[in-house]
Amino acid sequence: MKRRDFLKVSAAGAAATAVASPAIAQSSPEIKWRLTSSFPKSLDTIYGGGEYLAKQVAEMTDNKFQIQVFQAGELVPALQALDAVSKNTVEMCHTVSYYYVGKDPTFAIFASVPFGLNARQQNSWLAQGGGNELANEFFKKSGVIGFPCGNTGTQMGGWFRKEIKTVADLSGLKMRIGGIAGQVLQKLGVVPQQIGGGDIYPALEKGTIDAAEWVGPYDDEKLGFAKVAKYYYYPGFWEGGPTVHAFANLEKWNELPKGYQAILTNAAANTNAWMNARYDMQNPAALKRLVASGTQLRPFTNEVLEACLKSTNELWAEISGKNADFKKAIDAMQAYRSDQYLWWQVAEYTYDSFMIRSRTRG
């Protein structure tokens, strides 16, 4: 190569480097967001999902994209997290969409509804069955975009001061129950109360409420419900596999570099799997401890379950008649549920039932 040609090539390379460096810097800017949680910090798994999300995003961006997590009440009350993101008071929140059924009952479908999907089915519907697309088409109306970011698995039916043997026992019962499930039980005489997690114990202790549902053995033990209510019912038929969402303000999301969007999306998916696995690990030991300490474990009777299913189907018909968004989403979910249980009764249910019988036989 001639000296003159070499100098031309060197100059061109230097110019390319000068252009490329700023472009790389611009694609990885330093960004700081705030995330408000609907959960108290003491609940290390459901609140911890927000922290786990933030940690992954920071690590995958060399700390250039940082998300600071705040527990319920630090910035906004637990049940106003979505509003804060919608108004851009904060960029993100970690919450459950059924908390916002007062705005529109459609919010519940993308978290969990009575007699809905279990955790695996819910994840399958959202990720592969068109659920996420339906969800974000709806969430867009509130100026947010949602990402499945945790799942507790099937929850417990809650803590009761008295036994629930018949449908009549539900009449007049004041119960802390979140989301649209309260409307189902209201048809059977329950007086539903929407109370944040950190406020449930004092309400039970003072007798302001007669019963309360939260998540499951691990979290319920931490919150001390066994000290103020004796009977622990199962299953939480209104939460077969509830999705916890991370919501981002839509305008802020659209401003993110594509690389950061991909990182945040994948971090949420990782958190979704992490939370479900962690609860599956924590709940068995917690349930053993609760029973050993005197908790009375009780199943809901078939009479109660059948009455609640009938009430649920009536409510879906009523809401669908006046809410097109709800009808579109509930019809899609129920169709998916039907096919899923066709498959589950062949494989999953048969296998699990045999293994449970084998365990009880020792």
C-alpha cells in the first residue's frame, strides 16, 4: 500500500470512530426511573419482585438504566400505584391490575378472575395466546404499557373467624377481598372490603372485618393473620394464577432506546418466573408451620364453590352486556381455559392426582 493511500484509510477510520462513539453513547444513556410498589417491603417475595426487576435492568445496562423501588405508601398509597404511572408521577409501578376494577372491570381479567386460569395457563395465554396483546390494547387507554412481572400461583381462600359450611354462612360477612371477586361474593351476601396488605391485620384484630384473603401461607404467616383468625380456607377460587404486572408510563416507555426496552421486557419475564418458583418453594414449609401452631385448615364445600361459580357466570353476563372491552377479553380467556382443561385433564391432572394419592399412602 502506498503511503498516500495508507493515510487516506487511516483518516477514514478515525472519522468513522469519531461518528460511532457518540452513537454508541446515545444508545446507552443514563436513565433513572422510580417504581412504586403496591406491597410492603416486609413481603420479600411479592415486593421483592420489583427489586429483582430493577437489579436485572441495572446489571444488564452496566448501571446506566436504574430503577429505584419504593414500597407502598412511600410515594403513593398501595392502591393508587397505577394512577401514579398513568399521570407520570412516577415512571413505573409493580401492582396487580385487578386492584383497579373500580375504573373498569376489564382490568381484572389480565391479573385473575374467579374460576379463571391457573398460573401456567395464565402465563401461556398472556405470552402465546394473545392475552398480552389484548391487555396492552386495553392498558393503552390509561396511558400505560404492562408486563407480566410475577405470579403467586393458586392462592388460599383466606382467614375466617368462623367456619364456612354453607352459603348462608357468607351472609353479612365483612371480608377483605381484592378485585372483582368481591362483586362475585357480594351476590351471596358478603360485604367486600378493599384494603391494602399492610392494613389487613389491624382490621382483623379490631373486628372491623370478619375475614381476609391475601396470598398464601408464606406471606400470610409473615403478616400474622393466624393470631387473629382461626380458620384457613382453600382454594382461593378467585385467584387460580394471578399475574402481578409491572406498568410503565407509555410516553416514557416510547422514549427508551430499543435496547433498553428489550432489557426491561426480558427482566420482567425473568421476574415472572422467579416469583412463581419462589412461592412454590416457600409455601409448603410455611403451611406446615401454621398448622403446627394451631391453624385450622378447611376446604370450601362444593355447595359454596358451586354457588360462587353460578354467581361468577351471572356477573360475567351482566358486565359483558354493557362493556365491550370486558366481553372481548373474558370471551378470549374462557375459550383458552376450555382448551387448556381439555389437555390438563388428560395429562397434568391425571399425573398430579396419582402422585398426591401416592404421597398420602406414604
